[in-house]
Amino acid sequence: MTSQAPNHARVIHLRPGTPTPAPEPREPLWRHLVGDVLRRERLAQERTLKDVADEARISMPYLSEVERGRKEASSEVLAAAAQALGLGLGDLLTRAHGELVRVTARRAGPARGVSGTAHDGLCLAA
């Protein structure tokens, strides 16, 4: 007996002339954020991928994949790459977290619970 996984594809039927809805923005992946931080820091230091990989004792192709967000690196690899760049693992993760907050805040608009008015989030319903 074989079983098939359910197809979760969503089908939207539009009337002719109806504009196609824009796809919902996806949450950024942590590996992309961390990779971006590593690459930005390496480039800011004007260092080559080979130089940082050698110092971190990581293969150059693997570090490249991590920087491009294609590999989910272990904490040991991230710590080694961060250290090779003069950062601690905490520094790397804090920068990635800041990038996550910046990217998601830009997409979502004002933070939840923040009304942007003088009413301090007070909302009355009739």
C-alpha cells in the first residue's frame, strides 16, 4: 500500500482582468542573515575568502556557501569564522539579530502594540 503526501499547493482562481496578487514576503532565513553579516564584515576588512577560511580552518568553498546562506553552519564553524574576523560568536549573532529586526520591521511597518499616536496604544471600541 502506498500513501501520497497531501498536496498543499494553494490554487487561486481569478476573474479575467484581475491583477495577480503579489506573493507574501517570506521570513528571512537565519543562515542568510548570518552569512550576510560574515560577508559584510569580511569585505569591510578588505580580506579575501581564502584568508578568512585559512585563519578559521574552514575550507574556502564551505565558507563561501555559509556566506551565501546555502549551508546551515554549526556553532563551532560560526564561532571560528567570527573569530577569524575579530568577532565573538555573540557579536556575530547580535548583528544577525539586528539585521533580522531591521528586515522584518521594514516589511511589517510599525511594531505591534505601537500605535504611533498620542494615545499610547489605547484603543476604544464602540
